[in-house]
Amino acid sequence: MNNDLEALLALQADDVVIHGLDARLESLEPRIRELDLRRARLTDALARSASAVADEEKKQAWVRDKIAEHKALIERNASQLDAVTNMKMATAATAQMDQAKAIVVAEEGDLVVINRKLDELRAVLDTQQRELATLAAAQEAVRGEVAAERAEIDGALAVARASRARAAEAVPASLRSKYDRIRVRRQPEAVFAMNGYCCGACDTAIPMQRRHSMSTTGAIDVCEGCGVLMYFPS
């Protein structure tokens, strides 16, 4: 094996390692996205529940105020009725009291419905809050594991890239340029040993003259079938 080929294979070995580490990094992203998606779904649901509770509490407060107003009106009419001596005025005051009492009965019925609904909404909100707290605690451990794995991969990548930079210096510039262009469309490997009389990547048969040149001179050639770099193994 000539020096250029040995240097090129060393460079490719580093690139294969880097490719694998990059793939590991990419595989972490879906895990984080899934964690974020689950948390976002529960957070959105909790926000909707909190908004529903707030709206219902406003209705509850409004109905309570109306009940208080109408009860105060009934008390005033009752006081006025005690002081009334005129039959016509007494009849009018009694009618107002009866109307206010009917309104109060209806409003108190509405308030019962609102209170029941509010209890249900608060129960849902409480459940969602506990679910979010449980999820956050569970995800904290997972996120810690992912962060540790990412740190480990980043460290390995730094070492591999430094090794790759050193290996690249040993490869002639023209050969390295050709190799890099091929790797843009073929990853992780761009250099293959001949498989008998054929390209080791695509099994395209290589003409005898080229095979002879590669076997005798150690030349690195390009496969006309798939475009990879080929060499004749020792």
C-alpha cells in the first residue's frame, strides 16, 4: 500500500467516525422534540383549562352580584310595603317583590349550574397541573441523560475532527480535493478496495488495462459506474 493510499484511508476512517458521531447527535433531536411536544400539548391544555376556569369565575361573580342586588330590592320593597296604606301602591310593591323573587330563584338556579361546572373545571385543572409536574420531573432525568450524551458526543467529535485535520495534511491536495467532492454525494465512504475485477462499491467490471495499472503502480482511480475512488488491494 503506497503512502498516498494509506493517508487517504486514514482520512476516510476519521470521516467515518465523524459521520457516525454526527448521526448520533441527530438522533438526539427527535427525542428532545418529542419531550418538548408532550410538554407543549399538556401546557396548552392547562392554559385552556385555566382560561375556562377564569371565565366561569367571572360568570359566578356576576350572578352573585345580581342575586345580591335583587335581594336588596326585595328588602326595600318589603320595607316600603309595610309603610304603604294605599291599595294601588301596595299592589305595585307586591308585584315588584314577586318579580324580584322569581328572578332570584332563576339566578340561584344558574349559580348552582355555574358552581357545578366550575368544580368540574377546577378538578380538570388540578389534574393537569399534577400531570405537568409529574411530566416535568420525569423529563428532567431524560433531558439530563440527553445533555450528558450530547456532551460526550461533542467531546468525541472534537477529538475526531482534530485527528481528521492531521490526516488531511498527509493527503496530496489534488487527491484530497477529489475525495472531498465525492464525499459530498457519498457518505460515509468514498474509497473502496477492488472486489476481484470489479468496483468494490457497485460491482462494475473494470477494464483489464486499468486494473493492471492499479495493481502495479498502486494508482487510485475513479469508478465509471458509481464515481467512487478505487484501489487495488495488496
